[in-house]
Amino acid sequence: MTVFLVTMVLLLSAAVCAELLMILGLAREIGRVQVRLGPLGARMMDTGPKVQQIGPIFHGLTDQLGRSVNVGGHRERPQLLLFTAPNCSTCKSLLPGMKAMAKGEGDIDIVLISDGTQREHAEFLAGAGIGAELSYVDGRDVGIAYQVGTTPFGVMLDEHGKVRAKGLCNHMAQVESLLNALETGTPSLQHLHARAAERGAA
């Protein structure tokens, strides 16, 4: 009986070790696939104004420095809208990258549009370190007009106020994909796959 139990324990241990090795191998392959794919673009949500449509226009908003801010409409430069919330931890993690982008991208206006109470905005701004490089506005009505259901969410508008790209932005690579969409004319990863499928079917 003792020999039988020892044998069974050894067999089970070997099976567990083999399964662990397979899991590690699978994890390695998944990592390789992710490296080959590279960072994915912002995932578009099928709500709000569509790509190539004129986005809602707002005038006379006031940012954290008391400057007047307009959203949408005809302007000299494209405009990147990033919808945030004071208590959104992911939004806060994007701040360093957004500030660096605002300083480095002189040909794009960046506006952070948030929704919350005055106290929440004040507490957020106290620790955000946002300077004059970008604007932060309390814009609940803007979020409603663009039908933003979750944050952080980005919308790229061209100089005519037309939506060129939009989507969830959980990291800076997804934010940067909105700028790439403006330059390349491919608004989202979904559009890229759709075009590839059309070419394959042709």
C-alpha cells in the first residue's frame, strides 16, 4: 500500500509539473504575440458623433487658469479632447504623458474635460501640476453631448471640428494612436481590420 501511495504521489507531482511547464510556455507565447502586435490603438465605442461627423460645439468654457476655451468648430489647429474624472486613477496616471505631449505637440490643442464637484476639481488640480501647456475644464455638458460613458476617453477633432478618431485611452499608446489616426486617416484599430478584410475579400 505504501509503495502504491508513493507511486501515485510521484505521478501526480509529475503531472502538476508538466502542467506548470505548459502554462509557462503558453504565457511566453502570449507575450511574444503581444510584442509582435505592438500597442493597440484606442478602442472606439459606438456612441456619440461618428467619425467624419462634425462634433458638438461649445463656446466660453473656462479652464484652470481662467482662460476661455472653445470645444469643436473651426479653428487653426486640431484639438484633442480627453474626457476625465477627478477620481479616475487611470486618468491621473495619464497626466505626465499628457503634459509632455502638450509641450511636445505644438500644432495640437489639448483639452482635459472633467465632470465633478468644485471641491473634487480643486483637489485634483492641487496634485496634478497642470500648467499653461493644456487646459482643464469642468465640462459635464460636453461629455453628455459626446456621449462619453466611461473615462478616460479621447476624441480627436480636426481643424474643421470634424471627429477624426475616438476611443478609450487607458494608456498613452492609445492616446497617441488618436494623433496617428489624424495623420494617417485610419480612425481606429477596428477600421484598420475592416479595411484589411475588404482587401482580402476583393
